[in-house]
Amino acid sequence: MTVDILIYQTLLVGGVSVLMAVMISIIDGIVNNYGDVVVDVNGKKQMTVKGGSKLLGTLADQGIFLPSACGGRGSCGACKCQVDSDVGPHLPTETPYMTDKEIKENVRLACQVKVKADIRVNIPEELFNIKKLECVVEKITDLTYDIKEVLVRMPAGTDLNYVSGQYGQFEVPKYGDIKEPTARAYSFSSNPQMKEHMEFLIRLVPGGAVTTYVHKFLKEGQKVNIVAPVGDFNVKDTGAAMICVAGGSGMAPFKSIFNDMIAKGTMGQRPIWYFFGARTTKDMYYLDWLWSLDKKYENFHFVPALSEPQPGEKWDGATGLITNVLDDYLVNKIPDSVPKEGYLCGSPGMLDACMVVMKKNKMAEDKIYFDKFA
């Protein structure tokens, strides 16, 4: 009798759980069924879409791509646009990326705004040049134990005009526990003169959805979607000394920039100091190429540094954190009177630390440029 009661109770609880799940699903469908809504872009283009999705994805579905270094997770602050409709107050996930002026002008993060009703947005005209391209992986090269060079071929006839320093949003398909296609931003390591190809340096990040796929599953000959070109990181045409700092896959934009300058014949016309930090020698790469630039161009200075050289490693270069090496050079080796601009690419922590060092050494904050990927 006791067993029968337990079975009855189990069935009853299970039945109630199923009923509640069905009710929640029905209520969610009713409450969150926003129907068709109109998205007005710059007062020039009106699109009727199904409501309920985030603005970033809604625009992308219509072929309008906003920058998104983090793939829409709300951790990069790149997908800003001005919203002229009432979509509620700024969320706590938005305000850390907004200035007081932007908040007053109702600039929002598109990945945090849900499209529930007709909405009017304004976005910069140049963003209409961003395209989603189905590319083919042509070559994958291991540069280090955790960095791969990925060369992709663009569709025939593609006219992609980008500036060295910009990036593309590299998309991988759903796999394992990743239930939907996922994209992350990676700087071009290719230069604009490579008209048929794009190249990226992708470092394996533990738990990273895209980097894990690239390192474990991506194959040559496979098709991948890439949204490009994105970003406003680029070399300013001023003639000031370029103080460049990178670590890990942050090498990518500088490979693009330096090769672009070589192709244009401008390499060597202005002083360049390129600081590259790594933990050990196994984290170093492209050394032969960079030392050849150092040797060929009098104004090009390559300064690699190891923060944790291992016993027995052959290394006669600088040691210590790259920020300490940078500080030493700014204090003792790069003339204080030389006009300077900072160009940075690496982890957010490294960028913040470099900013502190540069400002301490009288470099103007508005002359320090970077794309901080989340």
C-alpha cells in the first residue's frame, strides 16, 4: 500500500510539473508575443520584423551589422546606436560603457535592447558597408602551442575595403554545449592589399566558445561566416612616433599595419617602437620577420620581452613585464621631446596597465589608440 501511495505521489508531482511547464510556455507565448513591429533606421529604411529579439540580432537579420567584439554578450560596449523611441531606462549592463552625454542622447547597446514595439534608431552611415561573407578556410597554421593563423578566402568578386587595424567577427556553428552559431571579434592580421583573403590570429582561451572550436574542430576547406570590416582602430597620419605594444594574438593588427606600410612605401618614414610581451620563448612567434624589419628600417625598433623566462631558455632580450620594459624605454631611451602616439592590442588588463605607463610618461590620453576586446 505504501508503495502504491509513493507511485501515486510521484506521478502526481510529475503531472503537476508538466502542467506548470505547459502553462508557463503558454503564458510566455502570450505575454511575450509582440507581433510584427517596424524598425526605422536613420529615417531612410523601414523594416517590418517579428518583435521579441534583441536589436543587435534584429538588425543583423536584415543585413545591418553593428560592431560587436563580444558577440552580443554585453561585455564590450561596441554595439552603440542612438534610439529615438522610448525603450525604457538604461540598464545596469549598459551604463558602464556610456558617457553622460551618450546617456542624455539615449545612446544604447543594441545587444541589450529588446525590440518590443515600433522603434527608431540612428546608426553611422559607414556601418552599412559591413558585410556578412561566407568564406572558405584555406590554411590553418600553428604559430605557437595556443595560437593559430587562420587564412580564409573570400567569395569571388568580393570588394572588401578595410583599413589595417580593423577586425572581423568570426562565426562558428553550434557544437557540443554551444546551442547556436557564435561569433567573436578578431583583428585582421592580413593587410588590405590581400584582396582575396583575410587572415586572423586566434589564441585558445580556456572555455572560449569560438577559440575552442577553431583549435579543436575547424578544418581547412570548411565554410565560415565572417562579418567585416569592423572597428575604428587605425594608424593616424601624423608622423608622430608610434609606440606600439602587444601581447599574444595582439600581434595581429600590427602585422597588418606594418605590412600595409611596407606595401605603401611609408615604412621607415616615422619612428616605430614595437614592444611585444610574452611569458616564455614558446610564446614568441614571427621573430625572424620582426628582426628583419628592425635590421632593414633604421626607424623601426623591435623590443620583445619575456615576463617568465624558464631556466635553460636561450634568451638575451629584455625580461620583466612588458609594462616595465615600456616604462624603462619611455624614461631612458625614447627622447621625451619626440611627439608620440600609443597603439595597443592585447588583454584588457595589459591595455589598462599600458595606459597608466604612457600617461605617466606624458603621453596624451587622446593620442593612445586601441580596440579592447572582451
